[in-house]
Amino acid sequence: MVIWPASLLLMAGGASGAFLLRRSWLRRDGSALGLVAGGWFVLLGFLLAAAFAIGPVKGTALALVMEGIGALVVIWLGRVRRKAARLREADTAPEPLEEPGRFWRGVLRTLLAGPLGMTAAMAVAFCVTVYLPGDPRTRIVLGGLLMPVLWGLAMTWTLADRRILRAAAVLVGTSVIGFGLAHLGAS
């Protein structure tokens, strides 16, 4: 199969799925559930179609990249521009937490971002390693390269989130579900 038409089709599919998800975000009532389901259905449908048409490894990789580019186009077109006057008011970036810090919150955030964030990242990397199609050596290398990136994302999100309990719940849930799914896939 020729890659260029498939790439453009996958980019259009990613843009349409992201458009549906963005429309659901703008609607804050109960009618957004259909748009959310439709957006994810479009994204996963194009992913599976590419995996069957092009091949499981090359099609999946092409679909993930091209759908991501299409989604980024939708995000870029929907951005909100700030006025220059607002940007000149503060030369530095705002702090994530404007409230005075407490020692125990800092210790808890450090424990969440460090060891628990690493555990969650490792769980997701193990899932990728177990369930990704292809040569086992390639899957191990990709899982190993993905782990520090996921850990950095978990640390960033944990330190920027105001609600410590939500961050703890998400990291613990991700760790438990990720290791559980990896164990089921390896058996």
C-alpha cells in the first residue's frame, strides 16, 4: 500500500477525532458523552484500519504519528491568543501554587513525584512492552526508553496539581492497573 494517501487519510482521521473530542470539551452538559465516544471511536477505528491495511507494526506506528499530527492541527487552530498587554504585566511565569507552602505537603509531593511516579511510569512501560506487537528485543528497548519520559510526565503533573489526593489516587491506580495488565499479558 502506498504510504502517502494513507498518511493523509490518517491525519484527517486524527483531526476529525480530535475535533469531536474538542467539541465535547466545550459542552459541559450531559450531551457531550456521544461526542466523546464518537471521537475515540474515530481515533481507534483509524488505528485499527491502518494496522490491518498496512501491517501491525508499521500501520500502528504510522497511525499513531499521523493521527497525533492531525490532532495537533486541531489544537493549534483552536488556540486562544492572549493580548500583548496581559503578557507584559508579568515577565515571569506564574507559580503553580500561590498559597504558602507547608513542610508536610512538600514531603508528600516529593514522595508522590519520585517513587510513586516512577512506579506508575514503570507499570505503563511494562504494559507497552508486553502488549506491543513486534520483536521482543524491540519491545524491551521501547519500554525502557519510554519509562523516563513517562516518569517525567508523572512528576510534572504531580508537582503542578493542586490536589494531592487526586494525584496520589491516579498514580496508585495507574501502578496497580498497569502492573496487573502486564502480569495478565505475560502469563
